[in-house]
Amino acid sequence: MRITMSNLMGGFWASLGSTVASMMFFWAIFQHYVPEQLRAFVKRQVQKLLNLFYPYVQITFQENSDDDVLRRGEVFSLVETYLGSCFASGQAKRLRANYIKNSRSIRLTLDDYEEVIDTFHGVRLWWSSTKTYPTTTTVSVYPSSNSDYIRSFRLTFHHSHRELVTGTYLNHVLEEAKAARLKNRQRKLFTNGAGGTWHGYNKSKWCHVAFEHPATFETLAMDPKKKQDIMNDLVTFTKAKDYYAKIGKTWKRGYLLYGPPGTGKSTMIPAMANLLSYDVYDLEITAVKDNTELRKLLIETTSKSIIVIEDIDCSLDLTRQRKMVEANSVEKSGTTQASAADPVKAEKENEKDGSKVTLLGLLNMIDGLWSACDGERLIVFTTNFLDKLDPALTWRGRMDMHIEMSYCRFEAFKVLVKNYWDLSEHCVFGTIEKLLEEIDMTPADVSENLMPKSANDNAETCLMTLINALEKTNEASKVKTNAEQVRGEDVADQQHG
């Protein structure tokens, strides 16, 4: 009897079909009639058997996750950032380039069906990128340009390392991705007022532009030791999250910058932001309607940011002494002196008279309950007149570090002349040093004299211009002092006469 290949294949497929049908029958019987506990036991044993042949575990990170519609695909995005930052310049051969809004560079990540190997604590892990095509068409309120398929990353590892991966490695991936995203992001300068910015369906009270101020601590005209102390304090703050939690304080710090105009208070703020890679929120307090709006503005700020109120001494309703507020409240309302002793009542009376933000509202923003809405933030006040501020604003519990921005001395001058002319030594430095020790000139005025005014100006010309300006200032100061002495003598003579 002759047996052909077609007969053999026919018999094979018939046998296979019969076997599959039998397995499906017994599986249906197993699912419907076997007790649940017994089914669970059998499944565990089958899984153990399968683990002997394939002892690996897989975790899939899908691009469009329905776990949280407000943070749709956030975990996938972080994994994408991590893989791009770790493997874009290494073992990956096929990469995908994307331009990310608010990023300073093009982001690279793994292309589809690419695989790389990661090592963590001596353990090998396999990452691969895949995409799947849905069998049914669904309509989403969150449209995607890749609606015809869904991208995902798959992590594969040996089952014996499950605890390490789920307990430590995944947290490592997220933290590294956040750090890489922070490093490459375009930082922003926010301000409140007209306009605002739309985010999805909500309109923020803040509008922003790209923050590109070039000031750094290296170019800041200050005493080097004082400058280093400030930098150390800022860096220590960024690493103190666990310490603040341990002592029960909100992770924030206040800085009060005070000194005459032109001493570098406004320049200090971008230097802080550039040192720490923080965003800046420039709060225009006079544009805030009331305490409720101030609270809403605070809620919309993010971590890793600096909240700035410049020239706070110019906001009279916030900086007047409590006694003045209380006295005005008593005079206008006709209340008794006993009621005026209550600062809360005085603030409320003042608010009725048309003030936009009260002192108590500002204090609550700094260190009240709402100040804990987000961590890792700096609050910076600047003022030209420290004695005008209410003591409640300046005490160390709110403004933790007071920084005096003083007149330009020789050490600060050396920073400026290095910035403008790249000079470290010159024969006239001794003369300038002597003059700066005797004369109060702001860094802004010194900078103006060092700035070339024409194409023919050189370092020698600008240094002589500065010396002449210092000498003129010195002569004017002497004339003013003599005039005051004469005036004082005349007043004394009139009193005695």
C-alpha cells in the first residue's frame, strides 16, 4: 500500500484537530465543574511547570493607559525618557527622534522592535519596544496621531529578581527619567495678570515666556565668601527633602534681599534660578484682586521654582507697621482702642477700604496651610528699605536668610572687570581699591563706567572713566557733608540765640 505525503499531512492535521477539540472540551468541564480552590491549585502547578521552561517575567508599559485619564501615558513617557537618555548613545542601533515642546533639545528614544540590555545591581534586564494594532476601532476623547496602533515598552527579567525589579529598579527608572527631563526642559518665567495660559480645558492665572537670563553666581558682583555661603545654602536646601520631612516642616525656604537700588538684588534671582535649574514665578502683588486669588496663584505654582515679590516696600498696604494699620482702622471706623489692638480686625477693616491683599493673606501664602501644597520652592522678597517692612514679614521663621546687597567694594569690582574686560590685574587697581573703600558706589554704577561707549574705547579708557567718576562722587560727598555741617551749626546758633 502506497502512502503519500498528502495522506500523512491529512492524518496529522486530523489528529491535531481532534486533540485540540478534546482539550477544549476538558477545559470547559474544568472551568464549570471543578471547585475554585482546586482550579487555583492546578493553575499554580501548571505555572510552576511552565516556569521550568520559561522562568522570565514581563512587564508592559503601554502608551495609552486608562489607569488615570488626567495623567494619560505618563509612565510610558517616563520610561521612554529613561531609555533614550541611557541607550541613545550606546547599544541602540535604531532610534526615534522627537521634538518635545518646552525642551531645549531633540529627544531620542528606541525605535519600534528595538531591544537593549540594562544592568542594575549586577542583574541583566531586557527592554524592547513594540507596537500592537487593535482589532476593534474605538473613539477616544484624547486623540492620538498614532490612532491606528499602540506603542509599548516591555521589560523582561528572571523571576528570581522580581522583588528587586518591582521594589527598587522601577523607582530607579522613574527617578532617572525625571532627572533627565528636568535637565533638558526649557525653564520658564511666569507672571500673573492679564492673559493667562490655557492648559487643556483649564485656564491658568499665570502666563509665561522662556527663561533665558544669563546671570550666574560667577558673574554676580559680590564678596566671594558671602557668595559662596549663599550657594552652599541653596544647594543644601535642594538635598534636604528627607530632613524637612523629619522635622515636620514644609520643604521651602525664604530669602530676603535688601539694599539700595542698583546693588544687584534683581540679578541675584536669575543667578539662583540658573544654579538650581528652577522656574521663576514673578508675582505682581498689586495685580492680585484679593487673598482668595493669591491662594489660587500659589496652588498653580510647581515645585522646583522660585516665587518672587520684588520691591515689596512699594506695596504700602503690606509693608506699613501694624500700629499704623490699626490706627487708621480705628480712625475710620470709630471703634475703641481695645478693638484696634486686634490685628486681624484691623486687617479686615483695611480690606473693606479697598486694599487688594492683606498682610495676613500674604503671611498665609508664605507659611500657612496652603504653603504646603507643593514642595521644593524658594520664596524671595526684595526691598530697598528694610525698616519699612512689617516685622511679621521679616522674622527668621518666614524669611530664613537675610542677604544684604551692599555697595561695590574691591572684591566685587574684580568680578565686574573680569566680566567686562577679562582683566585680573592692572596698574590702576590699587587706586580703584582705595577709592572703593571710601566711596559708596553701587555695582550698577561701576558697571556703567566699565561699559565701552564707543568702538574706540578699551580697558584702559574705561578704567580711567571709572576713576574719574569715583573722584567726582567723592568730591560731591565732601561738599554735601560740609553743607550739612554748616546747616547744623546754623540751626544750633539759632537755638542758642
